[in-house]
Amino acid sequence: MRPTFRTVAAGAVCSAALAAPTAAPAQAQAQAPAQTQGHRAPHWELKDTGASGVRFRGLSAVGRDAAWVAGTKGTVLRTTDGGASWRDVSPPGAGELEFRDIEAFDARRAVVLAIGEGEASRVYRTDDGGATWTESFRNTDAKAFYDCMAFFDHRHGLAMSDPVDGRFRILSTADGGRSWKVLPGDGMPAALDGEAGFAASGQCLVASGPSDAWLATGGGARARVLHSRDRGRTWTAADTPIPAGDPAKGVFALAFRDPTHGLAVGGDYRPDQTSPQAAARSADGGRTWQPAAEPPPAYRSGAAWLPHSRTTALAVGPTGTDVTTDGGRTWRTVDTGSYDTVDCVPGPTCWAAGEQGRVARLER
């Protein structure tokens, strides 16, 4: 968006521990953990990235040992040792770019998105752990502004732009991000006045299964979620209860654990504004959305389901991390550290990233 933002058993243990009443806040030095029924309460453990001047809004977890982050100043970092060390693998000459999304297929292959008007919106791909990068897309339409990417598998993916000529624009790749094409816009509903996406966490566009994708919006009279069942060729729109009506308000992030069950988080990103009803849930693939009975207490920009759990998910934002253990009906704050985005992979392993070079891994 054009303003400033532009193992099943293991999963069960983690879910049960997150449901406990306390969790240690993330600090530069890990605090003594709380104990709950003999288990160490999950908590964020900060990893020293050495990049305190960078804000990481792009994050892709590969596993417990490997993760990628992308952010300001054209920065891309990669770890393969659980965050003990980080390698700067930024694309050469990208220092003026704003990376807001990164999608990694493994520890060597990744695709990163830079946002901005016109040629500032670009896509790069690496197949050798960031040793070399190939620019696979550069936007040449001054009216386009790309915000997020999502992949269905290692080959098929989408990227979305804020509306161009009254409709969101969708890019498609069928070769893992090596090449891209703009999809026809006739299957996209008309955008609302002022409506756009938020490039806040790389989660304004998400996918689940072989063909379902969802796109989150804000800035218009209503905060909406658009859904495609055919890899971006046609879309339907649904209103959400998350507040809108202002350029700073709307849905900032989506998370779907399967093509049916989804979460939406957002609010008002301005720190001096409250964000009531900052979360919603869907049980019908995004056709309808219900507000959380107990939402997060403030704006949240990222969300992720814990793998192998049908009910547990995390939401993060500048003022803290919240957990739901009932599928998004209620949320509880478990940490007050600042994070912009979160990603979880089987193991289960969760990573979070944000301002001042902050990257953390969920420990238990």
C-alpha cells in the first residue's frame, strides 16, 4: 500500500503449552522460562542478526535450523544453524529497494519481492542460497505497486499489486518465480475507492492447497478478503468485521491452515490509534467472516497457524504476540516484544521478525 506500509505429538505439546497462563517475554537474553505441568512455556528467543538498522517484514521459515528474512535497505539474510549466525545474501545493487516478502522453498532456493511504485517493484530468485540472484520481474507500469507473493507449490505462485485501473492486478508464475505474467483482470471484482493491500508482513496474499488463494485489503470503506479457487484467474470478495474506512485501517494479514479455515488480523497501524476487532475467522473458505469474541488488544500485522494443530495460531504486531487455542475465537497476549511477521513450519517451528533487525525462534 502506498502509505508508510506499503510430528503431530510435538504440535499437541506446543499447543497445550501455549494455552498455559504465562509465557516469558522475548528479550536479548532469554529469561528463566515459566513451568507449566512439567513443560517449559513457549517463548520467543531472540537471535542476533547483526542488522539493527533493518526492519524485516519478509520472513520464510524452512525448518528449525533454516530461515530467510528480507527487509529495508535491500537486505536479505539467511541462517542454516538455527539463528546462531546469519549470512548477508542481499542481491547486489539492491540497497535502495524495500523487500517486504520472501518465499523460500528450502535453504538454497528463494524468491524475494521488492515493493514500490513503478520499477521499484521487482522480483528476484536465487537457487544457490543467495550467492547469486536473477531479477525475474521488474514492474514497468507507473500505476502498479506490488505488495505480496504466495506460492501453491515449488512452481506455481502469485504476486499482487494495488489496484490498477480500478482492479487489483495479479502476476502469475509457473516456473518457481523465474518468469512472470500479468493475468487478465476481467475475473477480478472492482476495487473500492481507496482500497489497497498492506505490504506489512508478506501475508496480504496467501495460498493453501493446489489452487486456493486469498487477498487481504484495507483503506476502503470496508476491509475485505478476496478469494480465488483457480490460481488467480477469477476472484470473489467478502466483507470482514475488521474496521476500515481509513487509509491506515483494514486486514493486514491472512493465514489459512487448509482451504476452509482461515484467520484475518489487522486494525489501525498508527500507534496512537486503538484497534478494536483486530481479528476475524472463517470456516467456509473466506466466504463469510466472524469477529473474534476476544480479539488481540491492538493492531496485528502477521499471523500463522501451528502445523498439525486445528486450533492454535499466533498473531504478531509492534506491541506483542497473541495466541489462540480455539481456532481464532479468543486471543491472549503472551509476549510484548515487537514483531511484524511470523511463519511456522512442521516440527513445529515458528520464527518471527520485525524492526531493529529483530528475529526470534519460538522455544519451548
